[in-house]
Amino acid sequence: MLVYSCRPASEFWSNMADVIAEKIKGYRTAPFDARFPNTNQTRNCFQNYLDFHRCNKALSAKGQDVTPCEWYQRVYKSLCPISWVEKWDGQVQDGSFPGKI
């Protein structure tokens, strides 16, 4: 038998942000991601950079807490060389970033 909760969505996302904040506290380095099983983690780095900016943009537009997005930021900062991130940040500001954010 399925039981559905009638909690408002804002309460769900509030709880989700707390859960993610707890996970971030125990974070050490990027965990295994089944989408990127090989040794070369270049694509994993780039994808997490995109995911962070997409998450930030989407939640900011809705006026919601962006704490869940910190997970992606920590992962890409763990995987990506600093020079790449600085270059991408500059491209995002200039509007010349090749990824779709």
C-alpha cells in the first residue's frame, strides 16, 4: 500500500537542503560517478562545472536556497585544474563559454 505525503514542496526542498548540507560536511573528494567509469576525468570535471552553474541558475530563478548546488562546486573544484576553472569563469562572464548553462 502506498502512502502519499501532503507536505508542501517548500518543506520538501528545505529538508533536502539540510540533507545535502550534512553530506557536504563529510565530503572529502569527488566520489565515483558511474557516468564516468574511466581514468580520464576531464569530462567529469566539465560536467560538474556545468551542473553547478545550471543548478545555481535554476534555484536562484525560483528564489530557492542554492545550498544543494555546493555539492557540484566541491566536486568540480576537486577534479578540475584551477587554470581551467579560471578560464571558464572568465568565459562565463564574457558570454563566450562554450557550454550550455
